[in-house]
Amino acid sequence: MISPNTIQQITNRIDIIDIVGEFVKLKKRGTNYIGNCPFHNEKTPSFTVSPTKEIYKCFGCGKSGNSITFLMEHEKYSYVEALRWLAARYNIEIEETETTPEQKQQLLTSESLYIINNFAQKFFSQQLLETEEGKNIALSYLKERGFREDIIHKFQIGYNPDARDTLTKALLANQFNAELLPKTGLVALRNNDELVDNYRNRIIFPIHGNTGKIIGFGARVIGKSDRGPKYINTPENEIYVKSRILYGSYQARMAIDKADECLLVEGYTDVVSLHQAGIENVVASGGTSLTTDQIRLIKKYTNNLTIIYDGDSAGVKAALRGLDMALEEGLNVRLVLIPDNEDPDSYVNKVGVTAFNEFVAKSKKDFILFQLEVMLKEAGTDVSRKSAVVNQIAETLSKINKAEDFTRQQDYIRQCAGLLRIDEAGLTNLVNKYKRDKISKEEKKTVSFDDVNAQLQEGAQPEDVLDDTTRMLVQDEAHERNILRVLLEYGLRSWDETTNMADYIFSELDHFHFETPVLEKLYEEYKSWYTKGLEPTTKSMLYHNDEEIRNLVISISVFPFELSQNWDEVLEGMNIVNRDTSKQDVMMSISYYKLRRIKKMIEENQRDIEHAPIENFRQLLEVHKHLKEAERAITNQLGTVIIK
């Protein structure tokens, strides 16, 4: 894990305008910056970035966060990947927390593999573009296939020479660890002691991970050759796990997000050709069945998956493999089969991008219905095979098990029953049987009716049907949030010569507690940081390791409007914008919070009086008297009148 000291160095260096500005065109407005939101389509900018608070907020779609969460949301990085990206940007050396010797060794190996791969990629590119052999053999072949040099640079495509050990010599000359080289797949060990190049006379396709680092390679023969397989891929190691990778996902991530659709093809050249044609929301599976990890990688960007495969029988079978898992993950899967023994690479070059897009749009087939048609065609008139088809399609439909997909499942059952010419109710029962069998196998506990009913009762009610108690709770939360706002904004400022505003707020609220659990949690966390001398502020708490606290700090701190500096020019001498009103803000926030709490205490005490036994009556009256006195003192201070 990355050490807290490194995280602190990173957060201290972060400039949110620098980070967000790399992906969004920002324009200064007042103290903030605005731009079109990168998370939804809009014509009028509603995406606001506050450099002082280190926060972004879209008042259109509601997305908000800090520099780290922006990278996580926009680039689909994990928390650690975002930190490593920032560390690399600001040249901060990453310090790891205490790890076991095994973990340290794994980290060292991983880092070494990245470095070797990076060197190899540069070597391959240089061999392709700057040597006579590369230009005459590999580059000419790529250009014959229609690939432009700009797309070759984009995907960092290269060439490994035909000589026995050109790359190996270069790696050893640069003092890379000889023992690690076979692990990369770039080098093979022959006769127990001889290291030779593994990808000789092949086009090299670097494979990038989520952060853009090269994690492996695919090596393709040039033209047709009997020397070994058409493709050789990196063997699995500490950084390359085939089941978790989709070729081109790093280059396609933003296009997939924008199009809200992922196109899945088989080969590397399919991806490159479609990118060259301007179709960038495309990734490749490498011809293998989709895995759960790959499906979840797609789901990070979109719920819509369109598979574009060859139209031959092998292509159809490849397209259908592993897609039940896609249904379980809630993906909407469509299938497009390329005609005439073409693949996406050759077809887009043959018909052009406009015709290709039109063909894909009109040829999308629903995966489940297509699968059923294929199975029925294979079954023919064989009754037992048709019965097996019914069971198989019922099992497939049982994988659509998310509550929000219930209507979708019912629609599939209706359509499939019609194609199978069987009773719809019978198919529904069979689907439910597969669901029950799965639950039984996984030994899941049966949910009681009471549990289900309780869940159905959860959720916010519309404002116009809130009862008085609920409305009061909403108002209570607003006052509690306001206390946290002034605490975060002014807490470290001086109240007087000996105390800060945080000390004043703590002392004033010593006998009160927040009634909203998550707000109480933030209040106590602030106190804990403050007591330890950690100087909590809006900015520092934005990088808290608890996501709930981070999101709460953002929601408390961000506002859609700000006072224009022009007020101080129009109303000379009033000093409206730049006047320090922090003390008044703190005092009024505390007073209104106390007033609200005392009002609730009075109401509760009055209810107790109505039902109190005679021996407690006098004591409750005394409590009522003290509460009313406290109420009057606060209202006098505020200069307001209580209206019942």
C-alpha cells in the first residue's frame, strides 16, 4: 500500500485546475472555473471547479469530487491507480507501507517488468520506423494493410527483427536482469543457458493496462507463415493476466464512455483499423471467451455491449461463448456478424466507414434471441434436442437476476416462448426453477417477508407528503450541515488571542450531539483530527480514506452560486464580497442550531408533561422554564421573534 506520507505529499501538490483542465476546457468565472461537464452531454456549462476548495461539481448531473475522484470517475482508475498517476505527474517518489518480504519482492518484480516492457516498446518502434529491415519488411506490410503512420504511433506498434537475439542483446547491454527476461515473454531460454528473442520477424502490438503502462505484447507473423502460430502473446506474470485484459481498452475508454456503448471484436488489427476509421469505442478479446473480469471492465464504462465477429460458424460460436456472464452482470448484449467471410478489419476497409456504421446499426441482433435461433436451427425436428434447447434458454434467462431487470426478463420469456411454441407460464416456472437451484447451490439464506417488506418501505418520500416529524428532521439536518460548513471553512481561524474558531464551536456545542449519524460521524472525525494537530480543512478532508466522509465534505462545501466581485465596485465602501464575516457566520450558525434543538426539547418536554405522574410534574415544569429562558436568550441575541 502507498504510505500516508506519500499520499500527503501528493495531495499537497495537487492543483485541481491542472488535473481537470487536462480533460475539460475550463473558463475562469469569478473565483471558480466552469466548463461543459465531461460526464454528460450539455450545451450550457454547469460543471464548476473550485481551486480554493479543490472540488468539482456539476449542477446538471450531480457528479462531484476532488482531483483523485475525478481521475477515478473519468479515467476509470482505482484509488491506488489514481494516486500513482498523480505521483508520476508531480515526480513524487512513492513510499510503500510496511510489507512482507514476499510482497516487497512481488512489487519489485512488477516494477521491473514494467520497465523492461517500456524499453522493449521503444526498441520495437525504433526497429519498425528507423531501420531498413523494419521499413522494408514490416512497415511496408502494415501500409499494404492500409495502416497510416499516425495510427501506428497511437498504438505504439513495432517490429522485432528476424535475427536470433537483437532484442536480447539490447536488454542485456542495458543491464536488465537476465533472470526476469523469460518471464516477460520477450526472451526465451534455449538449452538451459541461451537467451534468444521470442518474437522474431513479427509485428508487435503493445498491450496497455488501465493506467497506460505496457503490461504485455501480442506478436503477429508478417503475412502467411508456417513458422509457428499466427499470434504469440505474453505469458501470464505479475502484471499480465489475460483474463483481466481487453486490447485497446486504454485507448477506447473515453470513447466508450461518451458513446455509452462498447464494440467488441476479436483481433488487434480489427481494433486498430476501426480506430483509424474513426470508430474508437472498440476493444478486442483476443479470440477467447469473455471472462467475468473482462465483462466488469466493460461495465466500468457502459452497460451496452455490441459484439462484432466474423459470420462463419467459428465466429458465431466465439461470439456466443461466455455471454451468460454478461447477462448476470446486467449488460445489454447485441451481436453483429460480418458477412462474406470478412472480419471487421477487412470489411471497414472494403466498404468504408459510413457503410460500416450503417451495417452495424441495422444488423444488431439481440444475443438471447439470436442464440435461441441458432440452437433451434441445429435442433431441427429432433424432440429431445429441442427439449434441451428449452432448458438451456431457461437457464440463460435465469441469469438475468437483478431486480431492475425484471421487466426485461419477462419480455424475453414472452418472446422466447413464442419462438419455442411453448406455454409462457411453463417457461416462467422453468426459469424460476433454475433461479431456485442456483440459490440452493450457493447456500444463500432465504429472505423473510418482513425483510422484503422493510426494504420496500425504505427510500425518501416526496416533499409534499412529508409529515411534520419528517419535515422537522430535514430541517434539523440542514442546521447540522451548516455547523459542519462553518467548522470546515473557519475552524482553523483565530477566535481570539488564545483560541481558534473550532475551539469556540466545540465549547458551545459541548452538551449537544448531532441527530444525523453520518453528520455526527464527520463532526467527531473533525474533532479527532483537530485534537491530534492534523489541521482539518475542506481540502485536507477531501482526501479522507472514508468515501462517505469525502462525499459529505463535497456536498457541504459546494454551492452553485458565488458573489460577484463587482458588488464591491458598485457599492463603494460597503466591502460586501471581501468583508470578513466569519465570526458572525459562526455565531449565527450556532445560535440557529441551538434554537432548533431547544425548540425540539420544549416540544418533547411538553409531551412528557401531558403524561407525567404528579410526582414528576414540578420537575418537568422547571425544565420547561429553563428551556424557555434559553430560547429567549438566543432570540434576543439574534434579534428575532419566535413564531409558533
